[in-house]
Amino acid sequence: MIFIQIPISCSRRRRNSSWGPQSSKMPGPHLLLVVVAVCLIKTASGFANGKVSPACGDMTPQHGHDSSSKPAPYNITLDKPTFSPGDHITVTLRVVPTSGSISFKGFLIEARDAGNPDGPAVGSFSLLNPSESQLLHCGHTQGSAVSHTSKSKKTEIQAVWEAPKNPPSGVQFMATVVQKYKVYWVQIPGPVVSLNGATRVPPPNPTPTTTTTAVVTTTLSALTRPFSSEGCGRSKSCLRDPVGCDPGRDPLCFFLSFTPEARTVLFELSGPAHGYLSFALSLDKWMGNDDVYLCVRDGDSVDINAAYVSGRAHPQLASENVLSDTAWQLADGVIQCRFRRDILLPRQIESRFSLDQSYFLFIAHGRAEDGVIYRHDRQPLISTHQTVITGLPENLAGSRSPLLIKFHGVFMLVAWMTTVTTGVIIARYFKHDWPETRLFGRRLWFQVHRALMTLTVLLTCVGFSLPFIYRGGWSRHAGSHPYLGCTVMALSFIQPIMALLRPATDSSRRYIFNWMHLGTGTIARVLAVVAIFLGIQQQALLLPGPWSTGVLAGCVVWGVLVDLLLEFHSKVVIVTGRTLAEDEEKILGTHSDSEGQRKVSRFKKIVLAVFLVGNVGFLSVLLNTIRNV
């Protein structure tokens, strides 16, 4: 009853080292047990917090595995052998002293009628360890069971049981204990306490259980043939990341191939993953209602399962085993698995797609613990178009970044790396170079500055809206990036409003506007840069690093250096300009600095041109990287 997230492996498969075969056939009784277990999985996919009320009846963890057949290293003790209505009995669940102090993570303790142990829980409990245990509502009584609050390791748990007003003649305590996700014991019997004055009721004999072993079959040729990109586009279809990589040579290659055969399709999946590697067939580019196939590392073995995703939830294991000739390999952090699946399946097998239709393909990987998978580490690789699984072989292209998110990145980069920086340089250093030059009745520098800033606001507005359109709302996994983006968007609106309400040039309050305009713009630029650095590390637009981060940093530093150069140059011009003007007045008796002004203007234009060339160079590299993600 650790109940952590969603189990992805079933006990029906036998584990093997190296290229380990797994069964595709099993006897009827075992299949029935698997169906029942997976039905339980659909009821509750995992409860690390101990909210295990769905398991109150049979006290069985819904982990998709059988209870351990070894003797339980835990026992239950009571502080009294008899009771009366309303009495309190202290119940202790602890590790057996001779077991070597094997701790446990999860538990469920109940009291049952000794004459009807399959009946509902009787009596109620109160807690002695509130930080490690909690009360559950099993049946019609609040607090009729005790469970864990977390998956922390424990060696002893105590609770106080209160006898009901109308108790049975005998009460037996029992516990289910989870050592780890796949190792647990169900309904460990504890002592029977008798009602004072009643005849002692002996505990019923346990029902013998039968274990059925699956028959393991495999195709030897499937185990000896290494993974390779040979034949991609000719004899099999392949989806790869990076494009054109070979899983036999590149350990960082994510690889999916499928080869149609007479009545089946052979799938091969390979990629670097410490937990699990999976692919899915989907009718669209959104996760949900997809046919999923999972290769999950569990220690030194790999479990291969078919599953189904309903909505943006964890996969649910298939109730029928639809895979055959399964094989796997682990080497240097790379998971490789191979299996076959029938093209067409019987109608009674739910949620499985027919392979003679066209689908988008997803490849995802992430972390797994004790056979439990967690959210994928990166945005899944998604094929750019649908393909018929049994169609002609082709080399498929894919992307890990949705098109709307790519445009989001492009618009924000252009706005805050190029247009805003250029607009600031024009306003700050070219105001006096074109004093009389006008465009549409206004000074040239002002029109250029206003056009660039208006373009910045428009690009920001469009780019800001795209992630919300794609996600359909707020992203809960983007960290501080969306908060910074919202702040930048707000400041972008404030700036033009402030400019429209600015006082006249000769107003005594003009300096207030100047400082507020400068301060708001500077804060917006700084926050935008920080947001962009965080944005290129998001799952939906994860640029390859660290060189892409270096290119972005180079673009920022390039703009800062040009700004500092022009600022330093303007200060030098002011000082030297005054000295030269005084000398000319003494010698010539006139003040003529037109030649000096032309030299200054020429220098600044050259710097501006060099800046634009460098800026566009950095920007082109980043935009091309986004295109190829």
C-alpha cells in the first residue's frame, strides 16, 4: 500500500538478464488473475499518501503484483487478550526481531469479525503516531482502519482500537504491509481477542492459494540481432532524434522502428533513459486517448507492457496481453526493447488501435522507481505528420517542440534581443544626429524609435498569447517563466500609455516622465532577458545546451558592449567638443563644429551597423536552432 503513482509492470512476466525473453502466452487461470488485478489498477492508480480506502475490502494493494509467498517479517501484538464493549486495546505492528530489521513503507490495519474475516471492519481506532498514521473510513464506520501517511521507512506503528457497542464474540486483527512497491504481504493474521463471557472463536483456516507460472516463449532471432538504423526508409519505418542517428553507434540516439510482417508488426525502441522509455500511437498531437507501449527498467530487468492513456493522466495497463516475442537489453544507460503486436485485435480487447490506420507517433522517457513511472523528463518527440503503421517504409521527421511554442520563442527573441535594443540605441544616441530630418511631420529619430517600440509591443502581445492558446490555460510546470512573462507584458503596455501621457518638453515635470520611462523600460528589458534564458530551458522549447545558452548570452553581451561604447563615446565627445569650440573661437573668432559633428555621426552609424550585423548573426543562430528542435 505504498500506492505510488501508476504501476507499469505485471507479475505475469518473468524477468531475465541481458536480452531477456518474456512470455506472450499464459494459462487461462493466470490470465483471469491478471484481468482482476488490472481492473483494480483502474480503480486507484497509486496512493503514497495512504489514502487507500478503495483497498478496505480485501486489503490488497493495487500495485499489479502478487503478494509475497515468503513468511512475513512483521507481526501484530495486543496489550490484552479479552475485551468488553467500549474497551480500548493497543495494537502494535512491528518488524519481527529475527528478520534483520526489515523496515516497511506502507500498511493497513483493520479489525474483523473472527467468525467472518471477509466481512466489514469492526470497531474504530484512534492514533498514537499522527505523523506516521491516519484513520480511514472503511465500511460504515469512521476510523475503522489505520494506514500510513507517507512512504517513509518504519519499523513500528501503534494505534488504539475501541470495541463497538455490539461487538462479535471474537475479533481478529490483520494487517497488510508493503516493504516496497512489488514486495508486500496481504492480511497478515494477528491475535484473536474474545468478548468477555463469550465462547472463544478460533480463527478460520487460511484458504490455500495456487500459483500459476506463465509459459515463456521467444524467438531466438529477435535476441541476437542488434539494433541498427540499416533499412530505415527501405524495409522499415524509423523515427529518430537526432535526425539520421544510428542506435548501434550513438548511445544518445532515440530510435523507434516498425516493420510490417504478414499478420504482425515488429517494433524496436531504443534510447538513453534511466527509468523508462515509451512510445504511443495518437490521433492528434495531444497526449490523451493514446495507445501506449512501455519499456520500464526495474532493477536489472525491463518490463514491457501495453497501456492506454485517457486524458492527461498516467497510463493504465492493458487488461489483455497483446504483445509477443518480447525482448530487452540494458547497456550503458540505454534501454532497448523489441516486441511484436498483431495488426488487428479482437473487438473485446479495449483501447488498442488497429495498426492498419494512420497515427502520430510519440517517443517519451523519464524516471521510474520500483516499477513506477513519473512524468517524462523532456517534451515527447512527436512525428510531424501521421503515418500508416503498415504502410510503405519511410524516414519520419519529428519535433519535441510544438509549432506555437516555437513561434512564441521566435517572437520574443526578435522583440527583446533586436527591436527593443535598436530602438533604445536610436533614441539615446541618434537624437542630435538628425535634428531637422523629418518623417511624416515628426523627427526621424522619434519615428524610428516609435516604430521599433510599437513592433516590440506587437510581437510581445502575439508571442505572449501563443502558449496560452497551445496549453488552453496556465502551465503548472513552467516555474517562474510565465510569471516573468506576465510582468514583462504588463510593463510593455505601461510604456506606450506613459508615452502618450507625457508632458511637454519644456514642462517642469518632464524629468519625472524621463526617469519613469527609462526605469520602466530598463526593468522590462532585464526581466525579458531573464525570462528568455529560462524559456530556452523549458520542456516545450528545450534548446540544446550549453552552447545555445552561450549564444544567447553572447547576444546580450554584444548589445551591452555596444551600448557602453556609444555611452563612453558620447561622454568623450562632450568634453573634447567644448575644448575644441573654445580654441576655434579664440583663433577664428567663430564657432564652427560641422566637420566634427559629421565625424561623430559617421562613427555612431558605423557602430550601429556593426551592432546590427552581430545582433542578426546571433539571432539567426538561435532562430535556426529553434527551427530544428
